Amino acid sequence: MSIGTGAVLFVIGAILAFAVHVSVGFISLSTVGIILMVAGVVVFVVGLVLALRGRRSVTTSRTGVDAASGERVTRQTADSDGPLV
């Protein structure tokens, strides 16, 4: 989602910076366009890093004997350190 948002910000910024030739007294549209283009690149790179980081997980398996019944008991736990999406 953030990769697409970055691309949209970049495109809107490029349109404002290079294609719109309107004078507005209180704001410079080319400056706003450049700011949006920089923000779009930053959002795009952050989204790419989060997408390519991948998921890492650690699975721990413990085996023991139940004292009451004498049966073998296996317990597995999983800890994941994936991207927050």
C-alpha cells in the first residue's frame, strides 16, 4: 500500500511542479510539487524496504515426560518478527 501511495505522491508532485503554470499569490505550486515528489520517494523507499525485508520466525520445540501419566509431551511455540502492516 505504501509503495502505491509513494508513486501517487510523486506523480501529483511532478504534475504540480512541471505541468501546472498557474500563479497563486499565497503559495508556490512548484515548491509544493517538489515537496510532494520528495515525500513520494521517501514513502516508496520505506514501503520497498518493508516489503522486501521478509518475515522471520523462530520455532521452539520442547519435549518432556509427564510425571503423572508417564507419556511424552511435546510443546511448540513460535515467535515471529515480521513487518507491521
